[in-house]
Amino acid sequence: MSRAVPAGVVAAVRRSVSQVCDPEYPEVTIAELGILEGVSSSDCGSTVRIELVPTMLGCPALDVIARDVTDAARRACAGADVSIEVTFVDDPVWTPDRIAPSAVGFLAREYSVAVRSRSAAASCPICGNDALEHRSDFGPTPCRSVEWCPSCRNPIEVVGRVDLPAAMGAAPASPAAMGAAQASPALA
Amino acid sequence: MTDSVPEVMEGAREMVLALADDELCIGQNLAWWIAVGPFLEEDLALTSISQDELGHARALYGLLGDDVDALAYGRQAHEYRSAHLTELPCRDWGETLVRHFLYDTAETVRWAALADSSWEALGAVARRALAEERSHLRHASGLLSRLLRTEAGRSQLLPLFDQFTPLACELFELPPGCSHEALLADGVMDRSLSDQRAEWQSAVDDAVASAGYQPQWPADGATTASASGRAGQRSAHFAALHAEMVEVLSLDPTARW
Ligand SMILES: [Zn+2]
């Protein structure tokens, strides 16, 4: 017989993992960056399942994030007899649109990093000019590209490659695929 | 995918292993350019592309088992299925560019053929990877088309096409034990490998046509001789590449980041 996880424990885990910060931007949480997809009790037995959405498949921070999330979840359910399952899912796909507006503002202010999204053009985090010129799809990390601000003459890092959000949005996932989204890879 | 047909599943897993091994080898080879790229933007680009390809390898190995590291690093040489093109060191930047162009053009075709796969988890990885692939291809095509406008570019790069294209055809070969017919019939891929290869060849032809060049393609079906990588035979470059991959792991099998 499977034991259900008490709702209070799930809520505590959700609260705790929501506060986990990104290794690259240690003041910004994975919830604000849209990396945290969901926290739920698993159908089979006493497991809390945490789903994460990788920014890029090759993001080298994935292991660190999974470890921090696991630690935070374990802390939150100390004493409760539950196991923790942390998985990266391929569906939905992360896009910069998943970043919370508050985090977009913070990244611009504190890191001079702009965010490209479908809903808004990236504007210069230094001078506010919104006519940035594309320079390279590839910046200091796989999820950042490089633009140039002709107004204040600074190179600007932008979260998101030019065609990532549109290309991903154009790839419809079948409802069956959404339901069967599998972890890849499973991380302990 | 119909789980009731275990031999189809087994064939699909063999195919995914080959794709993952391609990504692993090319990702590791591209990582060589970290800090020694010919110019800063190129250094960053090759580094990012390397990380993307290794990420694709990880996602594909993840479809096959939970212990991704054991799959990626822990097999015997004859158990790898990589195409020999991906094992080439390409320490000359022109070689890297031509190989990168051939490979990423091929990958774009391959991922598209898997995007609606009946193996739904594979389809999800393919759609995800395809989106990342577009920027790789734009990078390779952009540099190639600019360089082919110069005499120096043409004289250095075009001969490499004839050198690499026979090897690159192996990217559209399956490992032994995969039934191409079964993979198609079961919807694991939505178009045949010869159609995929034709689509890729025509994209490559288009890219070099402006330079008045026509690559010499091996006849369709004549590539089985070159498909030795898929069959488990490693090229002369694999041992050094693999040693580099597992260098830390062999010093300390318990090492963690
Ligand atoms: Zn500016």
C-alpha cells in the first residue's frame, strides 16, 4: 500500500526549493528564472517529485542546481518519511519569457544583462536604448548571446539566442508527449 | 511507441546510442578550441557549441539509462557507435569549420526526422535540440559563405569537402541490429535515411555552389564500407579522445564537480 505524502510536506518542499538560487546569479531564485516547473507528490508511494526545466540542454550548472534543489527539499522534509525525486524535463521548453519581470529588472540593474523575450525586445540595461545590434549568438555561457548598443557603445550580454524562443514556440508538443514527458537525465 | 514490439525498441535504442556517441565525440573535439580559437567571438562560439553538443549527448544517453556517465565514459572502445567524422581531431580551424558545417547541417536534418517520433521522449529531445541547432548552423554557414568569397578561403576550405564528405555520409548510417524498415514503420523516424541524406547533400551542394564547386558524393548505398564506426570499429583518433574524456575519472573514480 502506498503512503501519500502529507500536503503540508509538499508545500514545505515547494517553499524551500523556490528559494534556491541560480549558481550564475546568486541573488535570483530558480523560481524567478522559470527553471522550477513544479513540485508534486508522486502517484506511486511517498515521493515528492520536483520538475526542473533546463535553460539549455548543455548548461553546465544543471548538476549544481539539481544538487542544491535536492538539499533544499531534504531540509524541508526533515523528519518526514519521504523520498525526493529531482528531474529535468524536456517539456515544456525553457524560454526567456519564463523569467519573472522582477528578475529581468534585477539582472539589468545589477548585472547589466538584458533579457530577450517574445513579449518584449531586449533593451540596453545601461542606457535604455531598445535598438540593440546583434553581434554573436554565442556569449560567455550557452544561454547568453552578445549584442552591441550603438547609443552608449557597450557590448551587451543578452539572455537567450536570437531564434530560441520563436523556434521553440513553433514546435508544438503533442498532448501525448506532454503527458509522457520523461526525465532526461535522471539525477539523484 | 508500441512497447509491445521489443525488437523495434532495441533498434531505436541502438540508433540513439549512435547519435549520442556522435554528439559526445564532436562535443569533446570542439572543446579543444577553448582559449585557442582564432578570435575571441569564435572561441566563445565553439565553446558554447561544444557545451550544447555535450548536452545533447547527455539528453540522449539519459533516454537509455540513469547512469549517464557510465554510458558516456564507461564502455569499451568497440562498444561505441560514433561516426568516424566526429572522432577527427580537426586541430586546423578550417578543418573544424568544414566538419562543423557538415555535421550541424546533418544534425538539423536528423533531428527534424525525429521531432515527431513515436518514441515521445526522443521526440521531445529532438525538438529541444533542433531549436539549439539553428544557431549552430547559422554560425557555420555564415562563416563559410563569407570565407568562400575569398580566394584564400576557397583554396583552403573546398578540398576539405572532398576529404570529409565520404566520412560524413556515415552520419546517416545505422548500427548493425537496427532495422531501418522497422524504425520507419513504427514511426520512430518520419523519413528514410536515404531521404535524409539526400536533403543534407542538397543543402551542402547549395552552400558551396556559389564558389562554383560540386562535392564528389559517394553513391547511395556505397557508404557501408565507411560505416565501420557504427559497427564498433574505432578510428585511430578515438583512443586519445577517449583518454582525454576520462582523464579525471581515471585519476579519481569518485570525483564530483
Ligand atoms: Zn546602451
